[in-house]
Amino acid sequence: METLNSYLSGTLVPISLFLYSIFFLVILQGRPMINPNIIIKSIFKKNSDSGTSPIRAVIFALAGTLGVGNIVGVASAIALGGAGAVFWMWVCAFLAMILKYCEVVLAILHRRMRNGENYGGAMYYMMDFFRSRKKHIIGIIYTFTFTALCLVNGFTMGSVIQSNAIAESFEAGFGIDPIFTGILLCFLCIIVFLFNGKKVFSLCEKLVPFVSILYLGMSFVIIFRSYERLPSVIGEIFSSAFSITSAGAGAFGFLLSKSLRYGTIRGLFSNEAGCGTAPTAHATSNTDSPCDQGFLGIIEVFIDTILVCTVTAFVILLNKETAFNFIDNPMLMAFSAFSVSLGNVSSVLLSISVFLFAFATIICWGYYGKECVYFIVKNKKFEKIYYCVYIVTVLMGSYISLDIVWQLADFAVGAMTLMNLYILGKMSREIRKETLMYFEKRASRRKL
């Protein structure tokens, strides 16, 4: 699988991201990206009081993206691909913004209603695409394959990797045995999923802003203390981004470079743009404008990768002499980088941050997985069975090795991204029509 992933995430995914992003930037005339005032205004736009508000939906989506990818994923990318991987995370984020916008727009256009509430996701607009062309059998195979990959991603990236990060952080910060952390997480998951499922959105809505402020505040203190060395770190990021030594010489060395591969796949692992997962959260919004919700998707990518992942990378690279002593353990890389600047208190604060980030992701992905199961079987009786299996994987994640799990997660994210990008391209006329119509309406209102 390592060889397969090297071609999937090192060649196919980066090329596809680049080509589809350029394609959508051209056909949408760059409008979603060059109007920051409209993007910011979408945060404060009022909609119906009933249902899930647009900003609540994006916070829930952020709960699924702000997690281990922002700390362990960044450390892992630097360990495997060098400082240059950070550059490719930035590139991936910029390209992914327009793709996140497109998939969110489609999610709103093709969502459904259940018990008076909105729901949907990538599998629904995929199914609608094939149905509109009377390719029902192909549509079933395609969407069920995508949904199965999404479940794999949920059980690996959404559950096992997150709980493992919490267990490692609690062991490093408080000396707690991983198995006890796993039992604690199981107990919390049982409360959330089996007894109080309706409060999932509310819980994430409270966790995400709090932990983001805590983590960013701690990171900015470290960066400010070492601001004089920041230019050299940025220079290292750019200078090593185009190195092909890790992949060997040859015409395709650049495409196979570790910096590109791990920067791209860890960037996707962090912001999930283009892979079709976040539309499940955005589809719940009560917005009356697909484009306004799409703008919130752009903000989601910016916060996740440009902001949170970048400060993590800066903290690690500013303290790389210490951090690189633990290059085989991304969690300890991050802990050592923070500790050398802030002392022992940073271990406690970072452990709390990892716990809140990762637990919010576990909750969000539990919901994503539930929606995947419902899409396949259309029977709510299977909900609790799924949750029980999901909770078991949370327990397993606290003590098992992650080598094969990371490979499965990388494969699932890469394969989902290629499948979703294909459908986005096929449905580009619909996205273009909705977007241009939105801006034409805004222009006509300004003339009045």
C-alpha cells in the first residue's frame, strides 16, 4: 500500500488538485476568491431561525477538520517530507479553497429533508448526477464505493488516529496509561452518541472556538518570542520545497518528492477540501444561498490550514533542534517543540488542546459515519450498531500501532478526492450557473 499511496498521493492527487482548481478558477472567473468582503459578510448573514445556522454548520465542519492533522499531521509531514512540506500544504490549501466552495455549493443544491431537518453530502449529489443521466447501476456502484471509503476514513482518521493522539498526549503530559485514556474516551463517546445525540452540534459549537483560541494563543506566544528567527524558517520552507533529492533524479522527481507528497496529503488530511466529507456538515445549514455557504467553506480551509497548521509548523521549525530528536514520533516532536519554549506548562496546555481538537473530530466523524450508514441502508435501526463499532475503534486507537492506519487513511482520502473531483468537474456547469447568477444578482441590487 505504501507504493500505491506514493503514486496516488504523490502524483495523481496533486496533479488533479492543481488541474481542477485552475479549471474552476477559470470558469468561475475567480469570483469566489477575489471578493474577500463578500466572504466576510457571509459570516454575519442572517437566515431562518429554525434548523442549523450556516455558521454553526461551518463550525461543525471545522470540528471534523481541526484535529490531529493540525498538530500530529503537520509534524508528520515535516518529519517525512522536510520543511518544504509546509509550502505544499499552503499550495494545497489555496487550491483547495475553490474546490471546497464548489462541493459545498453542490451539497446545498442537492440536499434532502428528513424529519424537518436538512441533510446531505457528496454521495447525494453524486447519485443525482448519475440519475440525471439514467446511469442508475453505475451511480449505485460509484456512490457506494465512495461511501465505503468515507467509512474507512472515519474509522481510521476520524476515530483511531484521533484517539491515539489523545492517548499519546495524555501519556506525555500527565503520565496516564493509554488504555485508561481509551476507556475514558469510550465513556464520553457513549454519552454523546448513545444517550445525547441531539446535542452533538451544540457540543462541537462550544469546543471548537475555545480550543482554537487556546492553541493559537499558545503558538503565537512561542512565535513572538523567536520572531527574529522566523525569516530563516520561512526561507527554509521555500528553499526545500523544490528539492528532488528525496525522490531521486529524473523528469518526474519533482512530482515524486516527499515534500510534495506529504505536504499535499497531510494538507488534505487537515482541511479535507475536495475529498467530499465536509459537505455532509454544510448540508445541514438552513442557508437560502448555496454560494454564501460556499464562502464559509473557503473560510474553513483558511482557518484550518493557512492559520492553524502554519503556526504549528512554525513552532516545530523554530525549535527543530529539539523537535527532530523525536522525528520517529510526531506527537513527541510537537510536545518537545512547545516545551522548549514554554516549559512544562505547555505539556498540560497542549494535552488539553489535543484532547479537545481530537475529541471534536471524533464526534464530527461519528456523525459523518452515521450519515454514510443511513445512505447505504436507509434504516435508523443500524445507527446504534454503527456507533457501537465506532466506539470500539476509539478504544483500539488508544493503544495500537498507527503505521497501517495512516496508510489506510491516506489511501481513503486520496481515492475519495479523485472520485469527488471527477464529479465536481462533470457538474461544473451547475456550479458555474449558480455562482454567476449569484454575482449578477448582487450587481443588479447595487445598481438599484
